[in-house]
Amino acid sequence: MRRIALLTLLLGIGSGCATRVDEPEMRPTRRPPPTRRPPPPRPLPTPVPTAPQGERVTQIGASVQGEPIFLHTFGAGLDPLFIFAGIHGSEPTSSFVAQRLIEWLRDNPPAYAGRPIAIAPRTNPDGLKRRQRGNAHGIDLNRNFPASNWARGGGQRYNSGPGAASEPETRAIMQAMEQLNPVAVISIHSISGARQCNNYNGPARPLAELLARHNGYPPTGDIGYPTPGSFGTWAGNDRSIPVITLELPRSQSGAASWEQNRAALLAAVQATPRELGR
């Protein structure tokens, strides 16, 4: 009997029928949830220069090469006067005069107590860096506005671009116009050949005459050559906003142009609606 029992035990072990110790249960391995990648960081907005009390600085756009275009606003309320300069990079005195006006208003807050003033001193920063008339694409921004007389042009005189408002600098000025809804606009330029003037579009003759009493430049509704797609045509003639193209003497220094036009610009800042052409 012992032999039979022993033989049975040996046969059980060999055949796998003997009692076995169970191995630990093998549970499927849980994979950790996939790590979610954080979204790419959004590009930081262009830093806006710190402004003194009473002045607000906003970015209204950027140039072809990414240079910011800033708007300096003084005062609060409706019906601001909008002044911009430097749309032609070959006319740097225009930006100089606009910058000096900004500095003067910072020091003289009572000057804008009656009406807000918005100034964009460098609307073609790429062109100003290169001292060239057009922007980085070589396009004359003052022929790029969607005026009723915009025309595709080229040649030696100007390049109006592949389409109206094709350039970011043009659209920045249009954006400012939409935001501000200005009572009047002064666009500062310079011109050669002793042809300085207060050129007006739209109902701006009274403002041109007001400026003339202070800067001595003749008021005129005709600059002397066609300007299809110009800001003056788009905003003044087409939209009936009083627009002055203030043409400084090209040969004059920025400091001299500021002295010659300081009283005129301050008169515009403090003008009544009737004097502005409203």
C-alpha cells in the first residue's frame, strides 16, 4: 500500500496534478494617462512705453517688419483731434514736429482740457529707418488708402500697392480713425521747393485758414499734382472729415519747423468746432 501511495504521489507530480502553490495574479499593467503638452505660449504683446500721467499710449498696429505703431492720447471725451506724421519715411521732420508736440502736451496739461488729442508720430517706422518714401515693400502709403480714386500705379512717382489698404501701416491708421472718430485730422508731411502749405480736403478750409494765421503757409485745396489713394481723399473728400495735409519745408530742420508751427498746432488743439470745419 505504501508503494502504491508513493507511486501515486510521484505520478501526480510528474503529470502536474499535484497540489500547486498559486502564483500571484498577473493584473494588466495600467499605463499612466498620456501627459498633455501645454499649449504653446502666446506671443507677448509689444511692450507699450510707460506714459506720464494724463497720457495714454496704445499700439494701433505694426509695420511690415514688425515695428510697433503707437498712438499717444491726451485728455478724455468725444471729438478728438487726430494728428499723425511720418507716413513718408523720407520726411523725418514731420515725425520730429509730432514728437515735440507730444512733449509739449506732457508739460502743459491745460492745453487739452477742452478736447482730447491723439498723435501717432511714426506711422511708417520702416521707411523712417531707411529714409525712404515708401514702406519696407516700397509702397507709398499715402497712395494706398481705399479712396474712391485709388488706382494701381507704379513707376518713378509712386507705387500704390497690389490693392487698396494692402499695407499694415495703412490699416493701422484706418484702425485709429475707426477707434477715434475724430472731429478733424492733421497729417504732417514735408515738401520741397518752397511749396509749404496748409493743404485741405473735405470741409477743412476754416482749419487751413486758422493754421495760416499762425504759420504763414498758404491755405490751398490743390497740392499741384494728382494724389490718388491719398489719406486726404479717403478721409476728407470721401468721408467729409476735415483733413489738413500740413506740408513743412523739406529743407528746414525739425527744430525750425517746430518753432514755425508750434502756435499753429496749438491753435488747432484749442480750436472750436467751427474753426475745425464742423
